[in-house]
Amino acid sequence: MLRAWRPGDEDALVRNANNRKIWRNLTNRFPHPYLQKDADEWIDRVAKEGNPPCNLAIVLEGETVGSVGVERYGDLNRLTGEVGYWLGETHWGKGLATEAVRLMTDYAFDRFDFERLQATVLEWNPASCRVLEKAGFVREARHRRSIIKDGQVIDSWVYGLLCSDHRNDSA
């Protein structure tokens, strides 16, 4: 289930997010170690997003176990949204990330005017590639040596999904 983040999610957020393996696959905006102050700031930030929210909690059996969201690009790319997600390590390999991305894709195309969603995956994260492919995204590009993370310069993959393709697949 996906729902808006809310006060009270902080402890579960810290428990699931404070993991180097998660940090290693995300942008540098995601802190490591992930501390209580980070959770407090996140909950405060997403509370100000407006309605509908762009970032949602992934909830399993009443506990937040991850996050999925979409961030709008600007200027010429303003009809494109970047999808991002993470899931607590104890929940990896169960199809939850794929389901969360599918639900977020439906949500983003239904509630916003996006023509395109895309996601960037670091080369050492083939599991995330599989998540996106199972959710209907297509690998469109390899950006060679485009990322510096954890002291390494690596390639990234760009996955995309057009609203028109998603509507046709959902029909």
C-alpha cells in the first residue's frame, strides 16, 4: 500500500533507511547515516508538498518500509517526472518495489500532467533495473561515467515510460 508520509513514521523511517546498501544506490540527497533529524526533516518537507503529494510511503502490515516518489523536472522538461524509490533491505526480493513503482506510475499519470516518467539506475544495481522493467519501463540509454558515488565514477542507465504507452498497456 502507498500513502502519504505522516508524523509517527519517523522511527520506522530511520530503522529502514539507515542502511549503507540503500544509500549507495540513491542520490546524495539521501543521507548516510540516516538519523532521527533526517526523518524529522523528511516528514516536515513532504507535509508541505501540497495535494496530491509527490512522495509516498510504502506500507506493509501497518509499518512504513520504504518510499516512492516522483519529482518534476523544470523548463523544457517540465512534463517529465523522475521516479525514485527505496525499500528496507529486509523486504528486498519480494516484489514490493515493483508493485510500488507500478502504483506510483498509475498515480503519477492519473494525478499530474506528465507525458513521461523516467528513472536513473546506477550500473551496480541490476535489481533496480529489473524492478523498472517489470513495471513497464524501457531502458533507453547508458550514460557512460556519468555518476560519482561512493568515490567511484560509474555508468548509469536511464529508463523511461511514456504516458501513452502506459495507457495502452493498462487498457
